[in-house]
Amino acid sequence: MTTITEPVIKTEGNIGRDPIYRAGTNGRRSFAAIRVLKSERRYNPDTRAWEDTGTTLAVTLKAFGATADLIGALIDQGRLAKGTPIMATGQPDAPETWTDRQGGVHADPVVIIDAIGIDLIRQARAEAARTRQNDQATRQPSWPATPAAAGEADTDGETVPGWSTEPSF
């Protein structure tokens, strides 16, 4: 027996706008749609910074039935929202076409979701980068410059309130 496998597409990127969820009613299946954007970035050794190349790929992820209901629950919990980094796999569907303000017609790929998840690694890296940027903007140390600034250690080895020998992370 010969098995024909359908192509599987892996999509990763950030959710570009708030996802849509419509619960099924009157015998109709539930529906969910998520717009994912992915921009190519390259490291510029001259500026020592990552720069966008100007190319952004937009993909619409769609789900129906029980899969859509699970996505709806994640939306209600606030776990899937604009800006969330995700990864998804699924089968290709007919592209969606749209017309821009200048009258140009565009087609964006559509994927029917088999599996979807939040990209925890990219989410953690993005949060760490934002924290670093905020820390660099304020440039104030989070520890006292000397023990005397918060209280000195007593001669018997105990510490005065306000001074800790444990680092805070």
C-alpha cells in the first residue's frame, strides 16, 4: 500500500495582531485565525547591531473545531496575543489575497494548524534584551557602592539590616 504524505509547513514568528476566535454555534465549527509576521534580520559588523532587511513574511494560521477551541482558551488566558513568539506546523491552504492602498494585489500564505506552541526560548531572549535595554537606559547600579551605604557588618560577623551578603539576581 502506498501512502501519500501531505506537505507540512513549519511557521515561526511573532503574532502580528490580536488573534481571532469565534466559538462554534448552531452546529457550526469553532474558528481561530492568527497572523504571524517574521522579519529577516542580519548582524551589521560596522554598527555592531542587528538590522532588519526590510523583508517581512506574513502568514495566516487557521484552526477549526477542537483545535480552534484550545486556541480560544489560550487567547482568553492572555497567553496568545499580539507580539507573542510562536511556532506552528500544519498543511498549506489556498493563499489569502488582499489589495493595498495603492491598488496592488498581494497574496499571503495560509496554513491550517496541526500543532502550535509558544516559543519560550525566543520569548525569554526578548524579555532579557528588553531588561538589558532598560538597565542601560537608567545606568544605576542595583547594589550599594559600599557596605557603609546600607549598613556595615558588625565585628561579630552579623550583618546590619539593609545589607546582604547574598547577591540579588
